[in-house]
Amino acid sequence: MKIAIHHSTLKKITKGEVDQLITNFALSSKLSITPSILQTYHQLLGGNPFFTAWFSAAQTHKRIDIVNPSEAPKFVQDVDKITQEYGSASYFAGSNLFLSHDDFDQGSLSALNSIGTNLTYSTSPLPNEIYGDNPFHIICTKTNGTIDFSILDPFLLPEERIVIYDRYINNISIELIKYIAQRLKANSSLHIYHSNKQQNHLLNSNQIHNAAAAAANPNIAVTCQHTTNNFTREHHDRYMFFGNRCQAIFSAGLDCFGPINPATGNRNNRKSTISFFDTSKAGNLTIDGANGLQQVVRHYTG
């Protein structure tokens, strides 16, 4: 798993004030930090043998990811300095922040919540599911399950640019695209790619674009175009890129969340696995039409 850890909580860990299972979870995760947080760690804990040994081992095994706050979306930066640092660090860690209840005031917590930060407290039980580094997060939908679109909010809320590829977009998958368009903040962008296959149950580029644009908040740029036939033949998986930081691969279509069940008001899922991969060190994601998408997907997936 990849997380950011507040310096005060890390100090509690080094003093043995956090449950051992929770400590093992935190210190075995890959750490996302900014240069400022790193400086605070060393100022606060530089003479602590426990911290020195752990941090040295983490560096040796490449489990420290130093990130640049200026590369986080602007609205992650539009908060007070300490919240900006940890908001940026957690942004590059799948929005995961490990902290204690007294680490932030209510205003800072509200700011972190507004950008979808997953707050895991040092006194909380361990997460039900713990993942490795890459993929660092997995969502599994099951047949007749009820998982809703909101499970993607930690990835959507802090993002300025979403890129989607699904060969076949139908009336069910367009509902997810519309939800994403609604969740993006002003001056963000949504780029959708699909095949040019024509079937009655599939939407064309104009229909997809118009539905997404109508659902989007003001000042959201929406584009939609079809990919080349070669790209469509080579790529069966479906991709969703969240800025430059991560890529989600869907084993089934975007319609895996299913339609709403009128009797319950819940979604009726079908079986799928959505795996989230860290791409923050893979270089900037620049897409110039369908050919650009092809280059990016090949780069990230090998």
C-alpha cells in the first residue's frame, strides 16, 4: 500500500504509542512525502534510532517516494501550508493519509475531505483489505453487488484531468462518465476515447460527448473521439488515467457497476476487477488525439 504519514503520528509510532499491528501496516507501506515533510521528519526524529533504522531501510528498498507539491492540482494547493503538504503527499499515494485525531484542526480536515483524502487514524482498526505497491489499490465488483460510483471519489475529487478509454460505451457506462463529469471541479478536463464500431446498443462520439458535457460543471473541457482500428484490436482492457499520478485498468467495461435496481435503488454490479497503478514516475501524460493515447498506453503497460 502507498500512504502519507503525518509527522506527529510517526513520532508516536517511534515511541511505541501506536498498536503494533497498526505500526506494522504503516511502516511496511510505501511512503509518499514532500521535501518539506522529509525535512520535518529529520528535524523531529533525526536522533531517534528507531526512525533512523526504518527510514534507511525504506530508502534502500526504494519505499520512499519524494513528490513535488507543485505537481498536485491547484485546488490541493489552495489551503494552509501544512495541509497543502500532506494533501499533496496523499494525492500521490492514492489519497491515503495516516494520522492521529489531534494532527489537524477541523478546518484542515474539511479541506482534506473536500479533495477525497482517505483518512486512516492510528487508533482505527486495520483496513479490511491491504494491497501492495503496484497495483496499490483494487476494487472488486461482484455479480449482483451494490458498489456505487462514489467508491471512485478519492481518485476523482482531487483531479484536474481524467482520460478514459473503453472500446464500447453503452447507456450504462455513460452513466459513470456523466458521474465523473459532475465530480470534476471547474477548469478540469475529461477526455474520452472509444472504438468506431457501430452497433445499435453503442453510443457514438457525438452522443458520448453531448451526454458528458451536459452533465459537467461549468468550465469543464470535454472531448470525445474514436481510436484507430489497430489500437482497438491490441487493447482489450479499459483504462482510466487520473492526471499523471495513477492509471486504473478495468477487467470488464465501464458498465461493470451496472444499472440502478428500481426495487432497491442500488446498483446491480457485474463481476469485474479495477486495479490502480502508480504512474507518477512514468513521465507526464500528454495525449494528442488517438495516436497520443496509443503511445501513452503502450508506455504505461509495456
